[in-house]
Amino acid sequence: MHIKMLELMETKAKFLVTDASPEKVNALRRALMLDVPKMAIDDVEFHLGSSVDAEGNEYESISPVFDEIVAHRLGLVPIPTDLELFGYRDQCSCGGEGCPSCTIYYSLEKRGPCEVYSGDLSSLNGEIYRPKDELIPIVRLGERQGILAYAIAELGTGRKHAKWQATHGVGYKYYPTVTIDHSKCDNGGTCIKACPKHVMAFKDQKVQVVDNDACVLCEDCVKACRTGAITVKWSENKFIFEFETDGSLSAKVALAKALESLENTFDDFREKVASLEG
Ligand code: SF4
Ligand SMILES: [Zn+2]
């Protein structure tokens, strides 16, 4: 299996996979979704009772939604993750007590009326762990309502809960090849109108394939073509693969981790098979 990067952005990657099979690319898809670790808030402690601000105004520690809903929303906020630094809490040298190598501590304090956003989370480990996406709504506080909570983020994977899934929109398609037989084509342009992905266009007064990779193999162009000039084929061992991350990790790191996890899984499998043969 070979990978050739077509587009690499901070949180998005598109690449070509060759010498592969649907089983292999699907294994990569599953590894990206389930085996790439990231930090996520897993524990939230709410301050109960009333609080008083500097002007002497009293606020009730209450919001229009249950604490569980607020905790759930905090769990889904993408937390900046440094996989070189953080390890799993239950395997950490601190014995799971929580330390800067396995845990990020946050506080959240706001008084209404106002909106509470992900950007209101303040990290006790340092400003670099402040959520990059600052405008994820958490809750709207009314008059005299306040929230004071402490949250703990730790490392996990999508196998345990979706909040630890770093990648989204993970998918692939067979590599398409769209060809136009110009000896048959009447340049009427019906295929251009039929194609949902703008694969064909007029160029030098002829219908030409201008974006082959965008083809989704729907064959609408083949049905629309009056002269049978279009052929759409796909390769059984070549795929276009795409995914995004939620921002907690870069796409490059997520892909490297998924490939590392696949390699470890196959090594493990090989060893088990070898022990059976022995
Ligand atoms: S198969 Fe569908 S997406 Fe591909 S070129 Fe034809 S109409 Fe466009
Ligand atoms: Zn620790």
C-alpha cells in the first residue's frame, strides 16, 4: 500500500492510495476513527449554591439545562493535544492520580446574563491548551445565573467514546477514470449539465475532462450522452482517501498515528499466527 499526498492542510488531508484493496483502505478508515488518541474532558465538577461578585450581586449556580448536558457538551469540545507529551492516565507514572503528563485541568466561571462558549474554558496547564475553536456554544445563562465548574481532560480513543474521536468525514472512493471519445462526441454539452461535480467543461470549443479526480462514479454523464462517447471506469486497487480532524490534532499527526496503530495491529496478528503454527 502506497500513499501519495494530494492536499494537506492543518486539519484536512486528501491522498491517493495505490496497491491497496477495499479491505486495506477500510482498515485505515477504522484506525483513523477509532485508534488515534486525543485529549477530551472526561470529568466535570460543578460548584453548587450561590456566589457573590465584586459588586455584591448574588448569583445562583444554576443554568437552564441539567449539569449532565453541560458536562456532555464540554466533553465534545476539541482539546489541543500533544501526543509527544501526554500518555494514558491509567498507564501514567503518577498512578492515575493526574499530573501534567496525563491530565489537563480547566476552570469555567461565568455569570449571566450571557452565553458560555468553549473559549471561556481556562486551562490551569497553560494558555496553549485553550480550545482553538472558541465559539462552540455551551449554555446560555439568564439573570442571576452563574456557572463555576472544574474540568479534567485526559487521553482516550474513539473506541471508548465518540468524544475521543479526532477525525471526521473519513472516507474513500475508487479512483475514477473518465474518458471522452472525441471521434463520437458531438460537443453538445449534455454531459456538462448532467455532471454534479463539474468534471467536464468546454475547453478549446470541445467537451473535455477538466477535473477527473472529482468524479463520484454516478454515471449520469454516460446516461445523458446521446452518442455514447463517455466511458467511466474505476480502479479496484487505487483509491482517493479524505478526512478532517476536529482541530485537536493536525491531519498529518492523525494519519501518522493511524498508520502506526495499523502496523502494530498487524505485527501483533502475525505474532499470534506464528505462535499457533509453532
Ligand atoms: S460519473 Fe458522475 S461525477 Fe463522474 S463525470 Fe460522470 S456525471 Fe460526473
Ligand atoms: Zn499522570
